Amino acid sequence: MKSYLKQLKARQLEYKLLDGSSYVDNDYVCKWENGEPFKPDYVTHSFNRILKENNLPIIRFHDLRHSSASILLKLGFTLKEIGSL
């Protein structure tokens, strides 16, 4: 994960250099190539579209967090371990 974030930051710096003064400079991690941050509902809408396209049940994106925590508990992870992920 750490290496991915470093790669992402380097790529965003490249975009910033290419776009010059038109680049929207900020500290957001999730943003478009021009630096503009994703709208808060972007992930939700994209997730719902992917579910529909694949004929999967519609659930909230946030529910994935709870589902993964439940699976990890059943696999023997402790709450402390899950919370640190």
C-alpha cells in the first residue's frame, strides 16, 4: 500500500508539472489528473454502476467495511488487528 501511494504521489506531481498553473493544487489523494478532487459521491455512484453492470445485489459501499471485518473475525483476527488494517 505504501509503495502504491508513493507511485500515486509521483504520478500526481507529473500531472502538476504538465498542467502548470491550471493544475488544482491540494493535498487530496483521490483526485483527477488536473488535481481536482473527486466529488464525495463519485465512489458511491461508480460502485453502484459496477454492481448493476455485473448483476450483483445493490449494497452501500460502506457495507464492504463491515463485511470484510466480519470475514476477518471469522478467520480468527482480533478486533485490534482488524482496526489496525
